Amino acid sequence: MSTPQFGRKVSLIIGQDSGDALDLSELRFRFDVRRGDLQTPNSARVRVYNVSPDTARRAQREFSRLVLQAGYPGNFGIIFDGTIKQVRRGRENQTDTYLDITAADGDSAYNFAVVNTTLAAGSTPSDHVAAACTAMNPYGVTQGYLPSLPSNPLPRGKVMFGMAREFMRWTARTCQTVWSIQDGKAIMVPETSYMPGEIPVITAETGMVGLPEQTQNGIAIKMLLNPSVKIGRLIQIDNASVQQYEYSLNVGQQAQNERIEQQAKLQDDGFYYVMLAEHYGDTRGNDFYTDVICLAADVTVLPDSFRDKAAVPPDNVIKRFG
């Protein structure tokens, strides 16, 4: 998709899973949504200005869900849907009060869902994922995208007792996938593939800000806020516009250079897997952007030779697969 980004649209609704809700879209608010293909649940922080005391009290006592939509006409959609974890009231200056809302996507399922079941002989990884997702259902998380997993059946029955996240983690590791919770759905994506779906084309005409940059963490891209950019899917850019990384001349850094060359390599056809995405904006300010970090669509797990030679990575390097 290549819809031009013009004419902002934003919607902020807080309420209960079923029942009353408040539409705060007409008020001024700032938001920061952080999403990734990591197991850690996605988060959102929203600051709403000058709400009435009654609305503030209801937000603190009654409401449990937050849905934030943003974008432009023709490209408008959900950028966060999750559970409210904390609501705080405060004053920014003598005239402006605020309501801070912190929310997480699948946080309760990640922290509290427990599997307690036994599978008969012949179970497969798909059955293990289904059992873990069933345990997450009471906490508002259902099974989402699942690729073709190995179908080798277990010769014996399998006892599953423990945290659902641990069984998801174990299955993902043995099947060479990564798992995460996105908008209330537990998804798995192969380490060397991606989720099917529409592929946004990011150019200067469709909202790209500045130029993409090759970093040690991946390809960093800034654009006008774009809800069609989804974790685990692809985006397309012009490879000729990527500012390339400068490798160190230090002999001791050669192993690290080789790792970066493999991990943050450029894709010949310009297709990149979205690993991290941050949406942030201000309904009465200038900010209205999406920052992403991507990997080449055919990126593979680094060979053991790189792991053996590489020194301890710097603290600021994102660990892609763990």
C-alpha cells in the first residue's frame, strides 16, 4: 500500500471490555506506543490534558481497556489495544492538569496464565501452542497467526503444567520461531520468514522522514505515523536511499563487524521484516511519527562460528532472538 499521509486522524477510547466507554478523541493527548516481536508485552503511555474531575475518577476506578487508533484518511487503524494497568492524575503547570494512562497488551496473560493439562500420545507443537493459548483465553489473549510447525508426533503423552509463556517460549525455540502478543493475539513467526499481509511501500511520497540508516541493530526508518506497519510483517523501501553503516578499523572489532554485516545486512529487493516499532504523537503538537527497526527479509540465525568468535556485545545492542 502507498497511500499518501495527509490529514491526521486519532481516536482514543477507554472503557470496559463490554459496557460503558469514554471517547477522549477530542481532547489534547500525547501518546507513546512501543511494540516488538519480543516476548515482553507491548506497552502504551498516554497523557490526556484537562479532563474533568468526574472523568478522571471514572478512569481510575471503572475502566480497564484502552484502544488507540491513529493515522490518516485511507490509512487509519489500531496502533494499540490493551489493558489499563495504572491511571495517575497530576498537574503540568498552573493551568493544565493531566491524566496519565499506562497500558499493556497481554500483560496479565503473560504473567499469570498457567497451563494444567495432559495431552495424549501423538501431540504436535501446534497442540502445545493451542493448550498454552487456551490457558491465556481467560486473560483476554487468543491464538493468532501460526505458521506451519513441524508435525512429528510425540511417541508418549505430554504433561503440561506451568506458566503458559514458558511453553510458548519452549515451542518457539524448538521450532525456530519467535512469539509475541499483538493486540490480544499470541502469534508465532518463523525466524527466517514473516507473516503474510499487505506490504506498505515507504517512500518520501508516502511519509518517510529523512533517510533510512543501517545501524548495528538493523535498518532504522522514521516515517509519518503509519498504522499499516505491523510487527512480523514486511515493509518495502528503496535500498539506494539507505545510509550505510561505517565499520570499525580496530582489529579487535572484526568479529563484531562480521556480526553486524550479517544481522543488519541490506536486502537486494528492499523488503524488510519489522522487528520493532514505536508510534508516538501529540494531537496538538508536531510529533506524529513511527520509528521502526527492520531486518532483511531473508535474515537467518547467525552461524555458531560468529557466536564463538564474537566478544560480549555492547549493552545497547538489541538481542534479536532472545
